[in-house]
Amino acid sequence: MLLTVEEFVATFGEEECLQIAGVGGRDDRVLDRPRLIEALRHAEGLVLGYVVERWPRAVDGTPMLKGFAADVARWRLRGRG
């Protein structure tokens, strides 16, 4: 996977991740890992299918590609994808 759940949480912070990908009550929310993993896989497909295809020298796992994947997954989790 281009970006792990832990890297995603480190990028945006636990509080935001619980807001956009959490389940449970307000005081006892936990991360919905399957939903987050699905968003990360979708983002990875877009990044690798477009960015790497367009720029073949881009290397899987570089910070730039991880950033793109994080932004796409975040957008998708916010209900805009």
C-alpha cells in the first residue's frame, strides 16, 4: 500500500481522522479502519494510475506520492469522492 493507516493518521492527526473516518459516540469514537483502508486503496489506484503513468520516474512511496494519496483519501472520506 502506498500509504498506511498509521501514516494517514500521522499526516492529519487523530482528531481529524476520527471526525472523517470514525464510528461510535462522540466521547468514544474509534477509527473505522476498513473504511479508511478502502479510501487509501482508492487513492493509491488514482495516484499510481495517473501520476505514475504520466510521470514514470515517480517512485512508489516517495513523499510527494504519499501526500497526493493522503489528500485524495481525505477528500473521499469527507464525502466528496
